Amino acid sequence: MENFEEMLENSFKAIVPGTTIKGEVLSVTDDEIFVNIGYKADGIVAKSDLSYDETKNPNDLYKVGDTIEVYVVKLNDGRGNVVLSTKKLEESKLKEKFDNAVNSNETITVKVSEILEKGVRANYLGNRIFIPASQLVNRDVNFYQGKTIEIKIIENQDRRIIGSERKVNSELKEKQAHDTMLSIRVGDIVKGTVKRINEYGAFVDIGGVEGLLHVSQMTWKRNVDPKDVVKEGQVLDVEIIELDKEKGRIALKSKKDEENPWNEVGTSVIVGSVLDVTVLRLVAFGAFVEIKPGLEGFIHISQISTEMIKAPSDVLEIGQTVTAKVVVIDTEKNRIELSVKALSEKVEEKEETVEE
């Protein structure tokens, strides 16, 4: 006949490490869960064995009296408790989920857990992922301390898992560029960011695609350096003036039609106007002058002086201000001709009239 101790011993379940059993939650703290598993000792699930998601807290998942399914790790933790894990039960499900994410080229969100010399490490569904510095958008690895980022898995072989933030960034830009090219039309006015400047203009990002803003379309002024008009990183309102979607070519304009200095021709600038103008360029047959910023005129060599001169430089120099009279306006050719000589001749005529 069995004694009481034998009967009590036989009443307990046979608990075997490596198996899955169910139990009842006895108590919950921020650090662990105590479970009645029908064994001579209670089981304990430490927070570290709760889930691969390190943000999860025991109190958020279970309460006293809940039925819980656990994996038996070992029968004694040194304090007489059975070591249990709910984290282990996630493995097969997480592996399947991870494999699906890799095979379908999904973008996954991970939190950086470690900064390394040549990259960073992150965890996802129980997998340690290395992201090399070359695959990060910001090459300063210290920038990523504690950051949550989006990556794609680019290598998954022999427990070596490599992720890439740059791949996600590149694909987002490609999609943005595709959507932008579908939506834009000639005549649209859009926001753009100046990316690069060269001697003939600037490349402006208007939503994942770049358009060329030629210097002639930046300002009504002539012969200017693009760097004197725009700066890298500057945000502009630009108009799409040419668009070739097949070749991906976009021409932009930022100068405004209402600021066209030719709008003043016929009002403040008319034939007969006497103006102070600035010499811009000298050529063999005359001088180009600035009437207003962006509005140029020309004085022929025969109209520079009442005296015979061999070259405009005999009388004029670049930067000099001279007074001249508007003698011709050709709006079709955007040409204005002026004369210094006409003013001298007028003075001479007056003098002759006085002498008579």
C-alpha cells in the first residue's frame, strides 16, 4: 500500500524538458511570471524568456488566473523552480514569418541594439541582423544608437543575415520618382530643392526626379553665375517648361514672367527716353549696355561719339555709366538701340540756334 508521500509524488505530472505544457498563472511582476504546472515545484517565466520582442512586459500580457502555454527548459533553476519559456514557443512561427519577409522582399522595421566598428546590429523576430555602414543612409554609425529604422534583408545564408537601409531608401526614391513622372505636366508649378550647381545651371529635385534649371531660366539678368542666384539645399517654386517622360528629361524655370524687365518697354522705356546706362561689354562694332537689371541695349560705334573713333574702347570702358537716348525699340527681336551721339547733336543744334 502506497504511503502518503508516494501518493503525493504520483499525483504530480511528469514534466520533461523540451516539451510544451499548460499551466495557470499564479503571480505576475515586471520581471517574471510564476506558473502552476501541476508539478511538485512551480514554474517561472523570466522576462528574458517571455518574448523575442524585448519591449513586451509580463504585466501587459498576463494576469493571475490566466491559462498559459509554456515550454519546459529545465526542471530546476537552482532555487527549486522549473524554468519555463514562452519565447521558445515563438521560434517556429517567427522563423516562418521571417522567411516570408525575406522571400517576399518585405521592408521590416528594426531597432538598433548595438553599434559596431563597421556597422550596426539589430534584432528582428529573434534573428540578429548586421547592417554594414555601407548599407546605412547615414555613414556615421553612432547616429543610429537606439534608433528604429526600416531595412530589407539582402543576405540570409548560414545564419549570416545582412540588412540594408539604403535599399529601402533607394526603392522609396524609385517609387516616388515613378509617381512624380506620372503626375507632372508642362506648366505645373512645383516645389523643388536645389541639389547640384554647375556653370550652366542647377539640378533641382522635384519629388524623386531631377530637372535642369538653366541659368537663363533662373533670372532675367544676363551673364550671371548660377551660384550667385541659387544655393544648394534651397527650396524653390519652379515651373515645368519642358518634359520628356520617356527620356526622363525635365526643364524648369524659376524666373517670373511678371518680373520680365521687357514689361517696362513702352512705359518707362520708350523711343526718345534719355537714360543713364551701364557699359556691360565692348565689341568691335559697339557697346552692350544695361538699361535695367535684365534689360540690355546696344550702342553702335557710330552712335558713341560725334567724333570718328576706331574702337568703342577709345571712349568707353566696362562699368562706365553714360547717358544715352533710346532711338529704336524692336519688340519682336527684343532689341533696343541707343545713341550717345544723338544727345551731343541736340546740344550742338541748340547752340547753333542761340548763335543765330
